[in-house]
Amino acid sequence: MTTERIPDQTTEKPAAPARMPAIYLGHGAPTLLDDELWPAELASWAASLPRPREILIVSAHWQSAPLTLGAVTPAPLVYDFYGFPERYYQVQYNSPGAPELAARIKAAMPAGETVAERPTRGLDHGAYVPLVAMYPEADIPVLQMSMPDLEPEHLFEIGKRLAPLRDEGVLIVGSGFMTHGLPFIHQYWDGRPGAPEWSREFDMWAAEKLSQGDLDAMFDFRNRAPGMPYAHPTVEHFAPLFVALGAATDPEQPPRFTIEGYWLGLAKRSFEVK
């Protein structure tokens, strides 16, 4: 007598994605990866987070209107810096593309927010440099999105539209620098510790306003923040912060500051929001 084997009807369901925070980080320069402390700080931060299913990154180094999505399949990196030793132009970060994420971003935007594509635009150094430190295996799909302008309120609204992606396991990253007064830090190029007064004052002001949930002050940082305009002669390195804040569940709740201190006199302050 033979018995017919009944197929096993129990199949293991894939695990639900972990809900990710949104983060804002300082990305320094290509030389960040040679620093004695900073790469380890970024790596430790990444290790403390749930593993992302995908990463969406908004870098200070890509402002393009309308809102534009970079390559959804792997494309060469953008070495958008000059005068560095040749080895910095040999760095690779061959992460998978994220076409499905691109489609979900398009669907999330309102009718008035045009979304363009630039299929050949790879990750710039504001994107790949911190990712090399945080996720060196380059095995998580990554998509870069441009800032269509530098207006805090608009970027905040874009972040709000992106917030549901966090429930799908997407890590939303704003990549810039808490202070970025490059023309005014010549005395710190030799690596001496500390920071100029304008950098320290802006950094402390931003930390205070973020902790207080004072969005009005943050939106009006150009006029209210001490240290301006030295801290940000141009504001593209501060602007990605507003995408991350917009993606927060409650942007008035204090963030968790994850990295602090100064590098060449510039504030490294980075944070995550739930």
C-alpha cells in the first residue's frame, strides 16, 4: 500500500520590514574615511539601527529642479571634488539599484510635485562616502534624490510625503554638514582641535532648537541663527536636514544626537528622528 504525500501547506511568511528612523548626517569630504574617529562613529550608528531594506539619500551635492531621481540601476559614482590624491577617485560603492523604491516615491508625491529621472546619475560623494563607512558591504539598494530647491518648508513637505516609506524598511538619509563655512576655516586645515566661534554658536543653536521642537526657528535659520552667514555662506549642506525632519513621526519631538564634535572646525552633529 502506498500513501500519497500531502504537500506541506505551511509556508513561512517573509518577515515584516523594521520601521526605520530618518537621519541627518555630516558627510565631511572624501578624506572622512581616513579620519581616526569619524568612520567608526558612523559604523557604530549603523550597527545600532535595524537593517534597512533600501536607502533613500538626499545629498547636499545634488540640487536639481524638478525633484529628480538618480540612476535606479547601478551607475558609476560621481567624483564631484577636485584636487585630491588619485586614490580618492578609485573608491567604489557598487550598491544594487532601487527601481521599486523610485516607483513608490513617484506615487507618494502630490500632483504638483513633478518627479524627473536621470538614469545615468550615480551616487555623489555626499551619498557614497558615509555609506562606505556605515554599510561597507554595499549590499543594500540605494537611490539618490535631488533637492528641487533649498527652501526649508518645501523640503520639509517632501519629507512628510516620504515618511510612510519608513514603515517599508527604507532608511531616509539627509546628508550635509551642520556647519560648512569652508572659506573661514583656514587655520584648522592642520587638524588642530576646536572650532571657530561662529561654528560653535550655530551648532549649539541648532541643537537647542531641534531639542525644543522649534520648527519656526529652524525654518528661519538664515535670519535667526547665530554664526550666519559664516556657518553657511551657501545653505545646501543644511537643507537636507529638513527632509529628515519632515519624515519624522513627530518633528517637534527631540531627536537623538548620534555624532557630535568638530572636524576642521566644522560641526559634525548628526541625529536620528523616530
